[in-house]
Amino acid sequence: MTDYVKTEVRGGFGVITLDRPKALNSLSLEMVRALHQILSSWRADAAISAVLLRSSSDKALCAGGDIRFFHDKGKLTPQGGSALLEDFFTEEYTLNHLIHHYPKLYIALMDGVVMGGGMGIAQAGPQARLRIVTERSKIAMPEVNIGLFPDVGGTYFLPRCPQFSGRWLALCGEAIGAADAIWCGLADCFVPARHISALQDTLCASAGADAAQVAAAFCAPFAAELPPARIAPQADLIARHFAHESVAQIQAALAADPAPFAQASLDSMQKRSPLLMSVTLEALRRGAQMSVADCLRMERSLVRRTFEHGEVIEGVRALAVDKDNAPRWHPASLAEVTEQQLQEMFAPVWPEWAHPLRHLD
């Protein structure tokens, strides 16, 4: 277990509090293991009717995985890996699968930063979830910023966002607020941050089976306070440009559009890894037709290939280690990314019978 994950039971609610504020609750392997153990034990506990995931800090629910850990472990071998790194992704994706199929109501208070791995533990399955955002919410799948791709189930939930907005999120790596998260289908309702404590008390005092209705009723009066959306008004532009089937075509379409939003999106994409943007788009195209389990299996193979290639190690170096914000991507341009390179990233790493996530269904 870990000091960074705390639990209590209140009125039939199992409350999980992430408590690693200095790291914005970035997930360590120990935290992943603790969350899996807690949720597994509560799944069969008749005294627990629902789960509430929250943070001890108003800064973040969870900013993602521990990218310094990725860098330090990933550079240990020429193939970009270590046993602990392998364990982290296998166990994190297993946790994501558990949460997606959790049989009890799963409520995530998405207050503050919720990015990457934080999205993986907030995006439960559609039949038993409630994702609550505030005016402080900063929602993103920013993996392309570090030469990775949107994992933790991102290849499943991003293609299901409306009007190709999931592609915009994945390829630009930009953060969105509460209104856009709701519009994208990545959150369910809004409550002002000043009422978060009262919401938690109300939920824990409710009958667990009615908690979703209680939360919806609690949030309803605050709909008028929802901050304005930023990308929803750009829905037609996003759909028009991000419907293209290659990154080069998307960038060409954006370049030909003088609209400030189009130019800002292009500027964001031009800073990202050309190879991993191409991988990301292909993964989202495939994921649109796949189950959660199959998406996670695809991601597990892709993450191995990405570390073998070294792009993510270079991306983390530039962002978080040397902090020069000048990654040396390889290949350096989209024109240099070949179809062979792209398909090699999707080549099977293990035979089906040996895949570390073969047991997910």
C-alpha cells in the first residue's frame, strides 16, 4: 500500500482520496497497485454501494503517470525498458479496465488538473459513472507533448467524442475546461468548486443506489454558472479539418484556414512528435471499432514500441528533465514518417497467448 492513497467508508460510500499533492497526484506503481487492491476488495463488499474518487488538493485530481519514472526506467536499456516500467503499464491498464467495468456507481470529482493517467481513473464505464467537473477543471490527454500517445483507454473514449473533437484533443494535446469536457462526453455535470465539500457530504448521506440522482439534482441549479466553452463553438471547424485520414492532410487543411482557432491548433501540432501524432491518429481510427479490452491490449503493445523507439524518453527529457522544451524528434518532420515506420509501431510484441493483458474481456 502507499501513503498517497487514503480510504474511508461513509454512509455506504467507499471514498478514495489521492494524497500526493506536491506531484499533483501523479500515479506511481505503488498508487496503481493500491487503487486496484482497494477497488477489487470493495467490488465484493456488500457494505459498499458506491465509490467516490477525490483529491486532498484543489490543484488536481491526478495529473497523469509519473513521467520522471518513465524517463529514469526507460533509459536503462537500449530497448528503452525495465521490469518496473513493464509492470507499471500492465498494471495501470488492468486498473483502467477494472474501473471501466466496475459494477457499482463510480463518481469522480474531476476538480483541478485531470490529465493522462488521471483520465484513465476518472473515465469509468457508461452504465455506472458520474464525472463531476468544476470551474478549476483542466482536462487533457497531452501525451503527444512527450512523444507518447493517448493511452489508459484513450484510444477507446477519444474516438467516441463528438465531431472528431477526440482527435483534436489527442493531436493538439491541449487542455479544456468544464463546459468542453461535458460537450466532449468526458464529464457529466458541473458544480462550483465552493460547493464540492457540500456535494460530498450530500452524497455520503444519500442511499448509495440513489447517489447518481442525488448528484444530478445537486448539480442542476448550477448549470447557469458553467463557464463558457472554448472548443464547442469550434465544432464545425474541428469536424471539417480533423476528419481527414492523415496528420499531413489535417495540417494542410488547418494551414489553409485563416481562422485563429485553426492556426492555434496547427501551431500546437507543429510542436509534437511527427511519428507519435501519426501513431495517435491511427490508434484512434482503430480504437473506434474496438472494445475497451482490445484498445488496452493495443495500447500495451504500442507503449512498448514507443519506449523501444525512444521518442517518449526524449520528450520527457525536454519537458521535465532538462526542461529545454526543445525535443529532438525522430523523424523530425511529417514528410519523413513512412508508412513502414508507422506499421512497425503496431506490429505485435507478443503472441496472443502471451500478451500481458490477454485475460481482459
